[in-house]
Amino acid sequence: MQKRSDFLVIGSGITGLIFALKVADKGKVNLISKTTLPESNTRYAQGGIAAVMYPPDSIEKHVKDTLDCGRGLCNESIVRLIIGESPDRIRDLINLGTQFDTDHDGKYNLGREGGHSEYRVLHHKDNTGQEIIRALEKKVREHPNIEIFENHFAIEIITQHHLGHVVTKHFPGIKCYGTYVLNPATGKVETFLAKKILMATGGAGMIYNNTTNPIIATGDGVAMVHRARGIVENMEFVQFHPTSLYNLNQRPSFLITEAIRGFGAVLKTLDGKEFMHKYDPRKSLAPRDVVARAIDQEMKISGDDHVCLDCTQLNSDELINKFPTIFEKCLSLGIDIRKDMIPVVPSAHYICGGIKTDAFGKSSIINLYAAGECASTGMHGANRMASNSLLEALVMANRAAESAVQEFNKTEIYENVPDWNAEGTVLNEEMILIIQSLREVQSIMSNYVGIVRSNLRLKRAFNRLNLIFRETEELYIKSILSPRLCELRNIISVAYLVIKHAMKRTNSIGLHYSLDYSDSKIEDL
Ligand code: FAD
Ligand code: SIN
């Protein structure tokens, strides 16, 4: 049976939930999420959400810091628009029930992270994402117009391709009618049709061996839009978070928030020596591209497989009060952060590029919006500033919702969409092939397309990936679908886009650092 709604939302992080709540008073919303509703990158956000709250901060300062971090590749008008709307959207989030930490005088307690010239990060202890999702999940579950489909996996967006047309990227007016969705409980692929569709599928950290992202972050939305011939941009800018907890037994990696450096923690080598002064006058609070590369370099110099974060000089009571999750996590591993340095290592964290959108979240495909981490608005340029992503997701979900509400009544649901054709597929019992291919892709990306790249490494990665791509397509065509197989396919597509966009660059900038085009001192050391 085909399911119809005015709005279809794919993804239940901050982006999907805000959009759903903003459109739900105007029409019926179907919201699909591939596991349980709260599971998302949003849920694990620690540091918080950047916004201009009080003097001496100003819109102008926040804009300048963002543009500096983006290394000249941000779209300045988008940066101004998103930061300009930040106070209003934060108020919305608070009105929806989110609680941010306050000081004794009732003012919000603001944290500071890399690249920020002022204290401007609203937070809830060190588990801000969990608090945002708690508040939004409650409202979404209460709303009578929102129907939630958990454990439903979007496989492909439906376009003219599924009506028998040959859709290339030059096809005039590619349109989205809805999505095909796998319900693993029944093994059936269901057809979801809608007037306006939002892609809110988040990040793709799983293309690497080490990532702070949960296992749902497989870049599904970017891959679906790429396959549908929509425009995807800036994928070479993959951000590595400098400080994930060094723990070989845990994947995904546990994050040690940058806010702890904002509070005074200092990066050191294993023998207790500071090193960031060699790379940037802002030392441990330099932007992330600089800090991650510096750590990578220090590890190469020393041969150690991690560096350390030293909190031992900080006020212990305040430290535990502000960062209770990190304190507990480290203690469970025998690390008392009041006395011991924390072993840390960079991990893949955030994809700055994605589905290209305009200032209203419209993608290049008619009726399809995209927002949040799967989208590319131009906000982040070549390097996202810390805690700007939740802000971008919040503002753009709201803008997309306003646009979709204005336009959905001018769109008809397309009635003649065929159901998914599973003819000729057989049960796939080759899980070992899927797991092995996934490990191969992750290892290719980590070894050749990580923090430091080169033309030779990229070419090698491209050739290796090509083989896995062909094998996986063969498997896909003949298999009854499973989420794992679809995710592998998406991971390969996203890895391909990262490599392809990186190969096109003839300079080192921000998060794309190539030994072939480097003028910094990093590789000289
Ligand atoms: P997500 O929150 O990732 O949600 C994506 C949703 O899409 C999920 O519900 C997922 O299940 C669903 N989905 C995906 N594919 C499919 C599919 N095929 N079918 C159906 N559903 C699908 N940013 C900040 O600004 N401040 C921070 O402090 C911060 N801390 C972070 C800490 C960690 C550990 C991580 C991983 C990220 C952090 N970030 C932070 C980044 C930020 O959390 C994300 O960029 C942001 O939450 C993305 O929100 P989103 O709604 O776009 O995607
Ligand atoms: C962190 O808390 O360090 C993560 C912040 C971010 O990724 O924006």
C-alpha cells in the first residue's frame, strides 16, 4: 500500500524534528527514521549550540569568526542570514522545552570553543544533544498530525527515473515524488508519496575507521540524491575532531568536547610537553583543521598513537560539574581526569559538504528540501567552526519548513508511481561480503583520504574503491535488500564523492590538506 502525506521527513535528528513540528499544524507529516527516533548525531552533541546572546558578543563577531574558520570559502550572505536568525531560533528551541545551563543571575552560561573569539555556546552540561532530542521527541510524539515510522529505511528518492525516463544530471526539472522505504520487519519496500520532502539524514562518519558518529551516520541522503542526479558539493571537506578518547576497544569513538579546552584544558604530548604554540597563536583553541593536523603531525614525529589532554590544573569541582559525562566515562576506564591526562586522538566527525541547497533549503531537485549535516548551504566553507552545525540545522530546518508550508498546496501528490520492483532478487546470505567490503572502504578512506592527503594517495583510493563499487553493485542487483547492504552502497557513494571532489582541488585549504599543494610548515617538521 502506498502512504501519502503533505510532508515527508527522512530523519529524526534536530533537523527532521524541527521541520516536522513547524509544518505539522498545516498538514499531515510522515516522519521516517531508520532506527529509533532519538538515535542520531544530534543525540551525541556535547559542546552545544553557538548563538549571539549578549554583549560584548555581536552578530558581526560571530560572522567574522565563521568566515575566518571557513578559509574564504563560506557563502557570506548565508553566514549572515543563519547567524542573524540565531537568537530567534534559540528562543524557539527553549519554548519547545530545551533547557540550557544558566548562571546564578539567570543568564545563560556560555561556553567557548575553537575559532570563537567570544563565549557564545549555549549548552546543557556536556550532553546538549541529548537534552535537545529529549525536548523535541516529546513534542513530536504528542503532535496528532505527525505519524512516526521508526525502523524504516529510506532506500531511494522517487523521481522521473522510476517512471521510465532516463534521468541524467542534464535532465530538465528533476522532480521528487517521495521515497521507497524498506521495512525490515516485513522485508517489504513501501512507497511513501508526499508533496514536499525533507532530506535530514545527517552525517557520514562511518566512511572512516575511526569516527565520533554513531553507526547510523552512513551518508544515506547524500548518496540517494547523488544517485538521483541532484547536485552535491564540497565533499572533500571532512572534519576530524581533534580530541576523541583514545580507546581501541570502542567504536564509534567517544568524544571529548572542545568545550573542555574552552574551559582551560591543554593539549600535550605523552611526556607532558605543550605543542600547539608551534602551530597557531591560539594554541589549544585554534580552529579544528589546524589542531587536528598538528596532533597528526606530533604523532608522526613521536611515533605515539595518541596525544593527551591535560585537565589536571583546572578546578576539580567545576570540571566535574560541567563535564559529568566525560568524567564518568573516563573513570569507567580507570582515568581520573582530575589527576590523569586524557589520551586523545583525532576522529572523523563532520562532513561540511553535502546536498547543495539555497537559502530556503531547496535542493536542485524540485519538491526536495535538504537541511542539517546532509546539506551544504555554504555556511561552513572549507572548515566548520565548532557548534555552528546545530545552529545551521536549526535555522535551515525552520526556513525550509516556512517555504514548504507556503508552497505545498500548489503541489499535487503524483498518483502513478509504480511500487518497488523486487523481481529476480534472492535472499542474500553473504553478510561476510558486506562486512568485509565495509572494512575495506573504511580502511581505504582512513589510510589515503584522511587528515593529510596527496594526489598519489587519492588516485590509489579511487582505484581501490572502484573495484568494491562494482562488486557491491552486482550484489545489490541480485539481493533481497537489507539495511546493511543499502548502507554499504551509500558509504561507497559518499566515499567516491569525497575522493572525486578532493581530486579536483589543486590547493590545500581548510580541511583539505594535500602534500602536493602545501605551503604550511606542517610537512616540513
Ligand atoms: P542527525 O542528527 O544525524 O539525524 C539524522 C537522522 O536521519 C537520524 O535519525 C537517522 O536515523 C536518520 N536517517 C539516516 N539515514 C536514513 C535512512 N536511510 N532512512 C531513514 N532515516 C535515516 N554540532 C554542534 O553544533 N555542537 C556540538 O556540540 C556537536 N557535538 C557533536 C558531538 C558528536 C559526538 C557528534 C557525532 C556530532 C556533534 N556535532 C555537534 C554535530 C551535530 O551533532 C550534527 O551535525 C547534527 O546533529 C546533525 O543533525 P541532523 O539532524 O542533520 O542529523
Ligand atoms: C564538541 O563538543 O567538541 C563538538 C562540537 C562540534 O562538533 O560542533
